Amino acid sequence: MSAGRVVALLVAGLALVGFAMWIASQRHLERATLAGDLVLPDLEHHVNAVTEVALRKADGTHTTLKRNGAGWSVGERGWPADPGKVRKLLLDLGALNIVEEKTRLPANYPQLGVQDVDSPKATGTGTRIEVLTPARTWALIVGKSSSAKSGYVRVANAPQTLLAAPLLTVDADPKGWLDRALIDVAPERVRQVEERPHQGPGFSASREKKEQTDFTVAPLPKGRELTSAGAADGIAGSLSSLTFDDVGKASAAADASAAAHALFRTFDGLEVDVAGRKDGARSLVTVSTHATAKQTEAEAQTSNARLGGWEFEIPDYKYAAIFRPLEDLLKKPPAPAKKTTAESAPGKAPAAGKAPAAGKASPAGKAPAAGQATVPGKDASPDNPAPPDTPK
């Protein structure tokens, strides 16, 4: 082999090694550039332009969050959404950055929960999020979490799965996005509560002054008393920061006569009427307000405008706190005296000091059986002396 060919082969070999090193560096550069990049570019600059957010799972659960002026509403309920929760989701989506690339194989998507929710094989793990502005739409599938700070995601219609941070916590159930504040009446405002249950006796719990710590309950059943002086105090606080679990339009078919009522009156002239009913396992209430003083007119009008025509599902324990049965406030009545064994058993001798039953002779004066002669001296007693001997 000539020296020229040797040199040519060396040059070709060096060129091949250099090309391989360049390819490797480009791949490394590509990965280095990808890590830390935003998953949804430009969204962070358009958060305030978002008009709608749609969330959907494979099982059909879905929520549509719509911007209404300065606020948000839950489309499936027609009720205001929690604005802080919506804003956090948008900010987290805008800041979502790539930690690491994961699988590109569709067969591996289910393991990470990032399969398309429209796929026949989709499970309930993944949630598809669509963020809409007038000019653009971003779509992302949020899968399983990897840690407390990151989780798996995949941009819709893209093959690459990504490990991204921060961890997105999304709920496609409309109940999870509701602004759950119902009403807030501080206990120190309450002067009187009238309880009118659907069944059982009604009563009122009242106090004359704010400084009076315990509420007076009236009327009390004859011979009964409260478990303690403050037995009814908890009712006054049952509307303090009251929240609900779900909401819907008030049913016109509901039987108003079957509802329980609790009427709260405040010292400053506000009346709050809470009507409650049970629907299976659900505890449902409607709320209406009325002002009896000028200073509470605005509060009553605002409350009625917000709550009127709606029925709210509240936790069972909160329902029970509002509609307290009178019996729950009272001491148990004393148990009736039990009969003694001697008094209750038939044919037993009466207790000491008791007269024998009418028509019964005492053993000492017991008459002889029919046809049986009296033996002299046998039946003698101080009250029944023996007869004198018969003369021969």
C-alpha cells in the first residue's frame, strides 16, 4: 500500500470520527436545550387573555370554566368558580417546564397516564386540558404524578411524553371548581333562632343582650331540663362561614310543607331563613334573607340576589347543626321505678307492713276445710279462743 493511500485512509478515519462526535454533540445540545423549556410556549404571556378552560377525562367527567368579565363560572353548574383556583391552574400551565424526556411509544402511554382520553383503551387516569384564547388554543394531557413536584404530561397530538414541573393537580369534576362560600353570619350577631322542624316540637333559642353567653330555650317540656346552660349555643354559630358541596337550581317540585325551617334573627336587623330537606343521602337547603333595619338592607339584597333560586347540598354535620331537634338539647328523663320481685310475683306474701289482699284470710285465722271438724285447741289463738268442753 502506497504512502498516499495510507494518508487518505487516515484522513477519512479522522473525518468519520469527527462527524460522529458532531452528531453526538448535536444530540446532547438538543436535549440540553429541551430541558428547562416551557411545555406550552407563549401561554405565560397570554394568561389574562384566556376565555375558557375545558377539562375532560376518559370516563366522560368534564368541566368547562368560562370567564365572565372579571370572574369565572363553572359552565355545568352556572355558578361562580373559585377564582383563586382557576388562576393557579393557568399560572402553573404557563410556567410548566420540561424536566426530562420520556417515552415516545404509544404502547407505553398508559403506564404514565398520558394516552388520549378519546382512545377506546383510555383509563380514568389522564385528563385533557384545553386552554382557549381568541387567537390560539393549547391542549395538554396530564397523566400520573412522578413525585410531589413533578408529573407526566404530553402535548396533544405530539408523540413525546415529558416529565414536567410543577406538578399539576386537575379535577374534571365540576364540584371541585365551585366557589363554595354560602353565607357567613357571625355567632355574636345572633339574637334569636326559631326552629320549626318538619316533625317534632318547635322551640326558640334567644338572648336579650350580646353579652349574654347562653341562649334561653323555650318552651321546655314539663319536667324536662337542658343538658347544660349552653346547650343551644352551638345553633347560633351554625351559619358562620357556611360552605356547600354542590349546587343546583331549586326544584319547583319540592314539597315546601315537608321542609324544616330555622329562622335566624340578628341584633342589627337581619333575618335569615334556612329551609332544609333530605333527598336520599343528600342534605339540601335554600336560603333567603330579609332586613328589618335600614342598616342591613344592602346585605339582604345582595344575599338574595346571589342565593335566590338555588338549592345547596351541605355536609350532613352542618345540616344537623342548623336543624337541632329539641330532644338533643334535653337531659334524658328519669327511668320509671322497677317493681320488686316480691311485688310482681303471683301468690307471694305481701311485703312487710302491707295488709293482705281483700277477701283473703291470714294463715292464723284460716277457716277449716269443708266437712272437717274443728279440733279443740288446735285452732286457738288470742283472737279465736277455744270453745268450752261439752258436758258429758
